[in-house]
Amino acid sequence: MSRNKKTIVILHGSLRDNSSSAAVIRKAVQMIGDKANVILYKGTGQLPHFDDKAAIPAEVIAFRKLIFDADGILICTPEYVFGIPGTLKNALDWTVGSGEFDRKPTALITASSIGEKGHAALLHVLTAISCKLNDNTNLLISFIRSKINVEGEVTDATTVKEIESVTDALLRLMNEPVTC
């Protein structure tokens, strides 16, 4: 990992490595290429249930530091029962009072069967925790399974272009000056 490059942390809303959203993440990482360092955080399933008690578990401290130190965040998730997957929401809940996402350049890709309710809910949460995002850094990919081949690769040309557009927009957002 190059110290001169900025770092993007990827949060995955699914715990499955072979999910449709994992295919989108692989394509996004390919699109980012050598423009930034990428860290795929795989610990959302190990974070304890949110509890605002005084003692913060070590896993949460490490997660918060990872988010704080990142130059940008890419969240890629399916929609579960018209909402945000529980493990992802739990991870975000752990940052509400501590502010790691405050003005953090963030991109959201929701890849699901339909996904619009989960996507809207997550955009609402990201706004509540003061993420820095815009219309160019979010993408809803409906009917994702029809856009992936049997090898688990995103093959739909329009979707590939949209993923590239979102990753490029995140990289641009990461290079904008921080404002108060």
C-alpha cells in the first residue's frame, strides 16, 4: 500500500463474498485501480450490537479509527427487506456520536433486486451522520443479478460505466478541499 496515495475504505452491506454486491465491489476496485489504496473492511459481522455504554469494545475502536483515517468511503450494499442490512446499519450506528463520517467523502452503491427503499434509507442515514456526498457519488443498480455473468463479473456495459462514474466522482470528492 502506497503512503502517497489516498485511501478508500469499502464497507460491504452483505456478509457473503459471492453476493451480487461483492461483484460490484470487485468492479469498483478494478475501476479505482492504482488511483488510491483500497481497504475492504470485512468486520461488520463481528462488531457487537450497538450500545452507548461507557466502555467501547476494541473492535469498535479499530473500526472507528479505520473510518477516521480513510480519505474516502465506498459503501456497496444490497437492500434487505426494503431497508439497510442490519450489520451495516449497526456499524454506522457505532459512529453516530463519535463523528468519524463527518464531512468524509462517501459514495454509495446499492445493488439489489429493486433497492430503491434501502438506497433512500441509507442516503438518509449518511446525511444524518454528515457524510460528504452528492448526486454523482451514489448509484442504485436495480435487477443486479441480470447484470452479472456466471463467473460473478459485472458484464452490463451501462452498469460498468455507472460504477466507473461513481468511483471517479468519489476520487474527485476526496481531492476537494475540506470546508467547515
